[in-house]
Amino acid sequence: MNGVDLKNRLSVPSSLRETIEARSQTRELVIGPDEHSPCLIGYDVSYFERIEARLEDEFASDFGPGRSLKSRSVFGATEHLKYDDNGRIILSPLMREMGEIGTQVLFMGLGHYFEIWSPEVFLAQEGQDPRVLKLVKALVAGRAQ
Amino acid sequence: MNGVDLKNRLSVPSSLRETIEARSQTRELVIGPDEHSPCLIGYDVSYFERIEARLEDEFASDFGPGRSLKSRSVFGATEHLKYDDNGRIILSPLMREMGEIGTQVLFMGLGHYFEIWSPEVFLAQEGQDPRVLKLVKALVAGRAQ
DNA sequence: TGAATACCCACGAAAGCCCATGCTATCCCT
DNA sequence: AGGGATAGCATGGGCTTTCGTGGGTATTCA
């Protein structure tokens, strides 16, 4: 669990940076609001470009105003962020608002992408896996990382 | 039976390391709380990459609520751990809590995965195989390896 | 010119790295 | 068969590096 400081800086966990750099050869990531949950969703650049391409294909073969358009609007609200020499990004107030992010932040790796949560918001969600809930509760209670 | 030391280090049995490296070509493993029993469950990383690939196939460019929930339950409570040159991992206090692990640890190979138990917790479980129980009792009593 | 961003250094804690020590199992030799 | 050397394993301790974080200073841009 990492903190957002007074300058809106946020350390990206080193393990996450490692996989990002392995996958996209950049010190850069893409984040945006999640469409369904009160959190942010993030990708490495190369994966994000693949998603964009797939949506582009869908859109090309479907001229109706459907799911594609909605998804595009979501992806349009993303930010490309480079992290600095200390591995920190600057989390804009807009992003913090959209992700309901306070002062503490939880990075959750989910395979090809990751989510950024306020721990408290996560605990208030319905239908999460009980093991994950227990783990996050322990984190919030301050028992180690 | 192996011990967790003051730095939370834990030796992974060399036989287990051998099969892990044979299966995934890495000195790395994945552990998480078991869904049904008070212990930890562990896999070699190739197992997890298969799960990841399945999720990717199943959902493709669909980032609906189903995908997130499933991904969180699969990835949210697990840790990827590299072991060092002496074959030791660091077992975080969090994982120890989730698996009810104290200072002594029992690795149990179960085919394509393995479990990590506190011996005492294991003995307190109902419905174990009597032969295994006898073996674990002997281990706890300090006889045999 | 003021605010936001980039760049730089510093510190405490955690994790990684290397070497040393028992201990056990195995081998080998006469 | 017995006994000594050998190698691998689990473990302990100390040193070094990295990580997350706070704070300062320069630079950019409207």
C-alpha cells in the first residue's frame, strides 16, 4: 500500500514497474477511470495500444452507437504518465476524483492490467472475494505490507 | 519441516525447487491463501500464466464487471516470490496470517501444486489421512526429517 | 510571475546478497 | 563393513542495495 503525498506524487510499486518495462520498454503507464468500479484501471503502453486497436476493429464493423462508443469514451479519459527516477507518477486531482482515491492507495495486479484502489472504497464493495477482503482489511489495519 | 526465521525467511525444500524450475524455468513461485483450508497454496508461475491466458481468451476486449471480479479473486490475494541463492523466500506477515503460519512450516507436494501448513494447525484438522497424521506427529515430536 | 512540473539529494526501513556453520546423506577406499 | 572425506541442504548473521518517502531547488509554461 502506497501513499499520495502533498505534491500528488505516488510511488508505483517496483514489481509493477518491472513488468511494465519488460512489456513495453518504457517507463510509462496508462491510467483511466474504470467503467464499472470506483477505482482506476491501468495498463502498460503496449497492452493499451492493443486494446485500442481491437476497439478500432469493432468500431469499423459496427456503425451503430453501441458498446464500442461507450468504451471509446472511457478510453478517451485516460492519461499517459511517465514515472520519474524514483518511480513516482503525479496523480492529477481529476484522476483522484474519478477513482475515489484519497491519501492511501492499493495497487492490484490483475494479469495484463492492474487496478488502483482506495483501500476503504474497496472494502465497501459488494461481492469481492473473501480472501482478498481479509487481506485488504489486514493492510488497512496496518499489519505489514 | 522448515522454520521461519527472524527475517521472515523460509527455505523452500530443494526437491520442490527442482520441480518448480523444471516446470517454469524460473526461480519463482506464486502463493496465496487456500480457499477451503487454513493453509497457503502454491504454484509454479507457468500455472498462473495459463490462468492469465485463459482470462484473456475468455474476455478479450470485454472489460465488464465479470472480468474484474474474477481477476481480483484470482490475482488479488496472491504474491509472486523469487527465492534467493540459498532457496529462501520471504514470507510476509500478511501471508503468515492468512495461512495461520507460525514459526514452523510444512511443505506438502500435491501434484501440480503444493500446500504450506503450520504443523499444529494441520494436526487439528478433521478428516486427515491417518498415515499422514502419524508422519506429521512424528515430525512435530522431532523424530525423523 | 506565479504555479505546476521536473530534477536532485537524503533518510529509515526493508529486502537482497554473500559467507559461514552445523548436520545429514552419500560416496569411496582400504 | 567401517570410517573418513565430500557434497548438498537448512539456517544464522552481517553487509550492501533498493524502495518508498519527504523535502529542496531548478525549469518550464501560460
